[in-house]
Amino acid sequence: MGQLLTIVKEYLKDKKWATILLGGITGLLGLFTIYIFSDFDLEALDSLIAMFPEGMLDFFGGMVAMTNPYGWLTIEVLSFIWLWAGIYLVFSASSLLSQDIEEKTIELSLSKPITRTKYLGSKIVSLYVIITIMMALTFLIISGTIATSQIFIDEGLYWDRVGGTYVIVVLFLSALSMIAFFSSTIFLNTKKAMVIGIVALFLMFFIDGFYSYMEEIENLKYFTVFFYYNPIDYLVYADIDLFIRDIIVLASINAALVIGSLIVFNKKDIPN
């Protein structure tokens, strides 16, 4: 257990500034978005939005979402958090294991009395801790801004929805990252894992964004992580049934990728 914690601590120490910087920037983006919305003339905004084609409004969550402070925050920040933070995490997850193999440092780690399962488990724990801390910082800044924003106070301070959305965001980003990490256990190569992780991310985003317009890909929506990430429905519409479904599916995806990674790595020959 001590060696496992040592590996986790070393990775956290190595990534601490990137974690703080990215979590802080994303949180400040939320702060900036909230203050921009606070200065909007909502009546003028309603008139402008009414001119949008119906399909475009549905794409952004509907009229209510675009004129609601929680909806606006979601559209501008949370809906694209895969872009703000997800791509970086995919890059990090791609090299988390394979870099040790490419630099031959894994031989030193496994020469100590530590099993492959514990070694890989420490890498996975490190990844989840980084994501949890990064998003905690983001949501701390956003929550502080919400608490002091009159437009949110007038709308209502729904901390249960904010807290639930934080959990979903962590699971969502973790699933995207674990796809790349799982790939790295198969190929033991950073570049291949990175390419698969990025391609999978954008392919799933494309399918989720356009399946309603293309019958040929509609059934593929169930195989995308994005289909189970619906922050507007949690924050604006308080859809508890959808929240429960998404949190169960995302947790299951994470569990499957973790177990799959452990199984593949334990059976893999480590190149000399």
C-alpha cells in the first residue's frame, strides 16, 4: 500500500501545476460567463433567440436553457468542458502508463515487491484524483460566483443540482480519459493511445451532436459517452430520472474500462 501511495503522490506532484492551472482557468471561464450573462438585457435576448431556427434551439437545449443563468453557464462552459479539460486529460492518460514503458522505468517499479495490479491501480487512482481535484477547483470558483450573482440568487441557488452535476462531470471526463488509458494497456505506446483517445472523443461528439439529423448513425448514440452527459437537463430542468440513468451508465463505463485495463495489462508482455 505504501508503494502504491508513493506512485500516486509522485504523479500528483508532477501534475499539480497543470491541474491547478487548468482547473482555475476553467473556473474563471465560468466566472466570466456568469458576469457576461448578468449584463444581458433578457428581453432583447428573448427577441433575438426567437429568430433562431427551431432545430438550432433544440441543439442548445431550448429557449428556456438559453435564457436561464444555469442554462447559459452550461452552454458556454459545461457542455464544452471536454474541449477545455477533456483533451488535456486524454493526452495525460495516454502517456500515464506507456511513458514508463518507453523510458524503461517500469522495470524498476515492477522489480520491487509490487504486483502489476497494484502498479496499474496506482496509475488509475492518480488519474481519477487529478480529475476530481481539477473539477473541484473549477466548481469551487463557479459556485462562489453563483453565490454572489444576483441573477442566480433571483433564479434560485440549487446547490443539490450543482453538486450532482459536479459528480457527473468527473465521471464524464474520467470515461473519456480511461478510453485512452485502456488503449495504452493494449498498445503500450503513447502515440497510438493518444490517437485512439482523440479520435474516439471527436467521433463520439460528432455522433451525439448529429444523430438526430442522420438516421444512419442514430443507433450509435447509445455507444457514445456524450449521450449520457446532459448537464442542461440536470441544472435547468432538474431531471432526476435522467441524472440517475446517466450516473449509473457513466459509472459502469468507468468500471468496465478500469477492469478491462487491469485484465489486459496483467496478460501483456512488457517489451524489454
